[in-house]
Amino acid sequence: MSVREGGEAECGKRVGPVWKADGEVCVCIEAAGHVERKDGQFGADHVCSCGAWFVDEVARD
């Protein structure tokens, strides 16, 4: 698990390899334990540093 600015841990959930991104693996940069989800469903929206997002259903530890 990596650490964000300010010393808090990053989520670190990942998805991939993503074929549309030339096999890149996206890793969530949100704070560890985040639970916000923009569509109101259970789980979290994860955000990669590249700007892509993914949901818990496709995330891996």
C-alpha cells in the first residue's frame, strides 16, 4: 500500500490489464477506506492517476 501526500495511505485497489489502455493496470489513488460512490450504489468508485475510474465489482486487492 502506498502513501499519499500528508501521510495517509492510498486505497490501492487495482483493475487491469485494461485492453483499451494498451494493457495498463489502473490503481486507485483515493484515500484508504474511501466509500463514496457517485451513483448511490453500494461500494466505492475508484480513481486512477490517469483519470480512469472503476467500481468495486471489477476491482482487485
